Amino acid sequence: QVQLVESGGGLVQAGDSLRLSCAASGRAFTAYTIGWFRQAPGKERDFVAGIRGSGGGPYYADSVKGRFTISRDNAKNTVNLQMNSLKPEDTAVYYCAAHILTGARRSNYAPDFGSWGQGTQVTVSS
């Protein structure tokens, strides 16, 4: 089982950048697809970006493609989300989570993920 802790959120202005980190502990971290999701007040939790386990590549929601980059640092057991050109509509609590199964799985469906972190707030002012 993988345990995850997010960090790096904050208050920024539109057009600024932020880098979120998801630190993992537990066995076989690299074998799991890790996803970033976000939830704004009164809205459902939406998929943002994922990076597949076992050496698989990244994938993104259309709303962040070209602005956000997800990467994995296996030496540090972290998954990072670089967010550029932030918009007010990016304001939300951001969560990372690990897919419940190992392997290079591609999913943007929250119930496929477990081991959720506690979340980190990102606020983008206009």
C-alpha cells in the first residue's frame, strides 16, 4: 500500500505558476499510476493529470493540457505537478492518489484510485 502527502499549494495571481508535490511512502511506488485530482467548492472531484506506473507516460485532462506537466522522481518517491499560466478556474483543493492496482494503467476515474492524500489548496486570483 502507498501513502501519499501533498504539498506546494498557495495563493497566486492569474498567469503565475505553482509546483505541487506528492510524496509517497510504502512499497512499490513506481508500480502505481499516480493521479492528480481537484475539487472546487460545491463541485465534484475532477481528474487533472496522471502518470502511469511501471514506466508509463503522462496523460492530462483537456482543461490543463499545455499548461500543466506531471512528472515522477523515482529517486525521491515523488510525483510533481508543474502548473503554469494558472487561471482563476484552477482554484480548488488538489489531491494526489494512487491507482488501486499496479501497472501502467490509464484512468481518470476517481473510484479507480485509493490512498488519497489530505489535499493542498490552490487559489488563483484574477
